[in-house]
Amino acid sequence: MNEFEKACNTENYTGETSQENVIEWIRNDKEVTVTLCGNSRYATKVRKLAEQYPDEVKIMHVNHDNSIVAHLPLSYIKISHPKIMSEENKIKAAERMSAMRKHL
């Protein structure tokens, strides 16, 4: 039995959850396949998107460890450099947020 077959074999399920997340697509295709850890924030987000947009986001399979395999439009995937803020800007942003909350 190869490693893939072992991973798919529920008889040998140890209760451990996968930590692997995968995004895959074929160039020029407009749909991606994602495999996500069951309790990750990304899996939760994809589940919510599937509820909101069932014609666009489809959960294809839920594994024994609650990880999911889903299909969604490539346009949903965004890769960007994280925003870097100075301490001064973080403090100013926190003050603005606090002021906004007071006015609610």
C-alpha cells in the first residue's frame, strides 16, 4: 500500500488531523481545487462561501478528519504581500477604531 492509499484508508485512521492545505489548478482554467484542514480558518471560510454562493463554491468531499475538498473560482484566490504598519500607525488605527465603536 503506497502513502496515498494509507492516507485514504479510514481503517487505519489514528484520529490525527492533516495539517496540509493545497490549492491546485490547471493554467488557463478558471476553477481551482482546494484541500483544507478541517478546523482551519480557511476551511471555515470556504464552508461559509459554499452556503452563500452554492453555484460558485462547491464542497466536493468532507474527509474523516473533517478536512474538505472544494472547487471554487480562481478569482477567489488572492496572493499578496502582507500590509506592514509601523507602531505609530497601529496606534492611530486602534484609536480610530475605538472612536468609531463609541459612535455606534
